[in-house]
Amino acid sequence: LTVSPGNGWDFLAGISLLDTTVNGVSPGGIQIIDQEAPLAPPVSVNALVRKAWDMNSGASIAAQLSGNYSDKQYFNIVNGEATEGGNYSLFDAKLSYFSRDDVWEVSLFVNNFTDEDALTYCYDITNYGNYTIQVFGPPRWAGAKFKYNF
């Protein structure tokens, strides 16, 4: 859903609802019965609020906040505890300056500004010493970006 009511305001929102069930036999010969599909969170939500201001020089500035939520999910077809990722929410902020005619742009940003630990994938290797390899998304990070259009 995108709404632009005017005066430089933009609102965006999205939602994904999944209900997955997997039955069958895995490549390793394991019988799969009533398991959730991997990498398929039942609920995902995203939203963005942006405000832009035009300047007398023809340039513009914009401030933006965005976020997304991901429900718990499994990272393996066998929905074991070792491959279950919890839910998480990530929030980003951005401030941009656009030159006249949008030839170039300078932005300052902070991603994951709440410093959420977001488990994005994991590998179950419990058969080899009761280990699980976990992959997390980036922690809070900030930066600047310069973009030139030609």
C-alpha cells in the first residue's frame, strides 16, 4: 500500500501472510510430515514514512523512517529447535539532500538503529558435536552515501 497525500509526505506499508505445510521425503530419506517450509515466516510486515521539503534553490531534502518485522521461521525442512529463528524487528533512518534536477544526492543513514540481533539463517550440525552455525544480520551501522546520476 502506498499513499502520497501531498506536501511531500509518502507512506508505504506491506504485509505477507503465509501458511505452509510440507509433506514428503527429504533428499536424505527422512519422512517429512506437517512441517513448515523453511525461510517462510508466517507474518512479515514492512512500513516506511518519508517527508520531503523543496528548497528555494530547487534542491530538496528528505527524512525517512522505515521498519520491518519478521515472524519466527525455520531454516530447515525438519522443524527442529536448532533451526528455529525467533521474530525480530529492524528499523532504519535516512536523511538525504538532492541537488537541483536530481543530478546528485548525499545521504546519511543509520540501519538497525535499535541494534536488534536478527538471526537470518542457521545450519544444524548437531550430528557432529551438538553444534549449530548461526548467521546474524548486521548490528547497528551508520554511514554516508553519495550518488551521481549521469
